Amino acid sequence: MRVVRVPRLGLILVALLVLSACSVVDEKRQAYRHAKALPPLQIPAGLDRPDETHALMLPEVRPDYQAPNTEPPPLAAE
């Protein structure tokens, strides 16, 4: 059995690369903390706000409704 030895310098370089990558990711996660809130959008003059009363209406489900079978068919025995 042959043992391959990795030079210590190579291991140190890989460790430094991995650790430096972690610090870069953390900066991107923290970027939202410096974001500023914007005022709500204003509707231009001459336009009306759209009617939202029926925007999220869900159809009623009948009491006798049965959901379709989502199980895959059984495999044929050979």
C-alpha cells in the first residue's frame, strides 16, 4: 500500500483559502442591515388603485370532492 504525503504548505494554503471564503460570505449576509426604507409608491394623478377585493379569492371545495390518487402505480412483478 502506497501512502501519499501532502506537503504541510499545501494544507496550510487550502485552510487559509477556506477560511477567507467564509469571511466574504458573511459580508454579503450583513448587507441588508445597511438598507434604507423607501416610502410607499405613489399612484400617479389620473389613475386609480386596482380593485383588490377579489384578488385572492379561492374557489370553494365541494364536500363530496375526492383528491386524485398521487401514488405511483405498483411495479409489475417479473
